[in-house]
Amino acid sequence: MAKILNKNQLIMPNNPTTCTAQTLGKPMPTDLQAFFAHHRFVSNTLHTPTPLTYRDALTQLITHQVHAAPTTDHRAVQVLDSMSTAPTHFYGYNVPLRVFIPKTMQPTPTQHTNVMLFFHGGGVAGSVGLYTAWLNQLAATTGQIIVAPAYRCAPENRYPAAIDDAHSVLQGMVQTLAKLGIEVNDLIAAGDGTGGAIAATLVQDWLSGRAASNVPITGQILIDGVLDYTLSQPSAHAAPSDTYLGDSANHWTWLLGVQGLQQNYDWYFGKHDDRELASPYWTDLGSLAHYSDKPLPRCLTITAGNSPLRDENLAYHTLLEQAGFAAQLANFVAMPHSFWYLSAQCTQVCQQLYGVIGQFCHIADI
């Protein structure tokens, strides 16, 4: 893939005013403000969290918040575990998959079926198990079949292990789901946070011919994705706002600020890895779109106004539009990064999020 942008060519986000942009999630719910003010994500005794302590903190946060949130009946979604039929290039690893099938969505061989291939976020701390309750809710509220790969995470498996896993899952998707009685017609590549980086990279690699698939990728959904590992965007260095974090601000920077981003990237990459080359943001999307022999997928970029990833997501949306992609933007302007983890404190905003995703997935031409 061509990488011709340089640090003097940053696409600074303008106020999106086109019909493809939505402004949502305003104001921040008072319950969420109160939660930030009175709870701590990382104890003040953990000045330098390790991957294990970070995983433990995120597990406690997500488990408590997602399970405390009002949900649809989890029996409305069938959850199946499977394995990718295509082994990875490194070590011949078959990636475990968790498949979420809404009971209202019973695919038949004659039915046009799109499947969301969702890569979880959470940095080094995320996992399919941790995301199961949230993905169950997403499948139930959107009526969308979701496949979640348990890709290898850092620091045990550094870059590009996760990308290699994504390639193998994409290559074997049709055969894997056929064993479950699902005939796939097209795919939507999606992810949040670090999973958004994997999804965006997978789409770029598919368009360039670096990744193979028996069905087209017709959609891309990035939920506040990590798109610039170089931390070049202004919002990456903005401190989380004391106006909603209160006296607990320093305890939340690991989830909401640059400190957590930097440490996760250091865990993810090796010493000599080129972070700019690995960043979806720095790809020349115009050249990629021009030379690709595949149809361009529609793109939905979702970001949050108080997120350190805000500017790279807004800028990436602009780059997609300039390159000729049919791009949509949803900006939850008053919300922080990972607000979807905290659905117990912002239920209505999360319902808006599910609605935006569901509408995108079920547009007729997808």
C-alpha cells in the first residue's frame, strides 16, 4: 500500500456539515458524569500498570457496567463457538470465533445474508469473552449476525499477529460459517478502539489484494478506532476533561487519555516496528481506491467528542470522502472514548449507537 502522507500533511478535521454527518450523545448523561467523579479505573497505587493489572481493571469495569445495564433478553441471540478453517501464516494458528445469531435472523440458502466481522478493542486487555455480553446486546438490537474472532493479543503476541489472524479469518469465513448453516453473501468489517485499527487495515489489505476473501467486503464500521499509532493528532494529547472527571481525573487517564494509548502501543509494537506504516490513517486512500479492482465499501465512522482518538477518526472520515468512498460520520460530541463500555450509565446514548449501526447494516444496497 502506498504511504505518501507525511507529518506536514495532516488532515485536520473541519466541522462536518455534509448530510453524511450526525451529531449525537449531547449532553453527557448526568449518571455518567457522576460515575466518573466517584469511581476509579486504575488505583493510585498503580503508577505503572502492567498488562495483567490493566486487564484486571478493564475486566472489572466492563463486567460490572455491561451486566448492570438494561438489556434485551439474551435468549434472543444464539451464541455459537467455532474455529476459522484457514490457518494463519505464522504458526498455523486456527483462530477461535464466537458467532452471534439473532433469533429473529434465521438465514436460509436463498436469503441475502450479510455478516459483521467484529474485532474487539480494549488494547492488550480486550477479549471476546469480555465483549460477549456487549456483542450479544449489539446483535439483539441491530438484528445483525456478528462473528467475533479471538485474535492473538499483545504483548504475548505483538504486531502483526492480530493482522495475520484477521487475514486468515477473512479467507476462511465462507467455509467456516457454512458449517454452521450460514451462507454469507457479503461482509461488514467492524471494530472498536484497537479492533477498529484491525478492521480498517483488513479493508485496506483486501482492496489492495493483500488479503483474500470469497465474498466482498461491502461495509466498514469503525467505533472510535485507533487509526494513527504515531499520536500525531491534537486530541491525542488533550487531557481528559476535569469538567466531567472531577477529582478522579488522574485515575481515568489510562482509559480515556494519551497515557493509556501510549502504553498500549508500546505493548503492541516491537522496538523496530514502523508505527506510521502500520497506521490506517497514513495510507494513501486515493491511490488505493483508484488502483483497486474491487468495489469500495461504504464506511461508517463513529467517534466521541471527548476521546483522544477523536481527531484521527474525524480526519479519516474526511480522507475516505476525498478518496471517493461513500462515508458516513456519527460524532457523539459530549462522550468519552469507550462510552459503550459504560452502558449502565448512558443507556439512551448506547441505544442511539445501536440504532446508527443497525441502520447502516440494513440499508438495502449493502
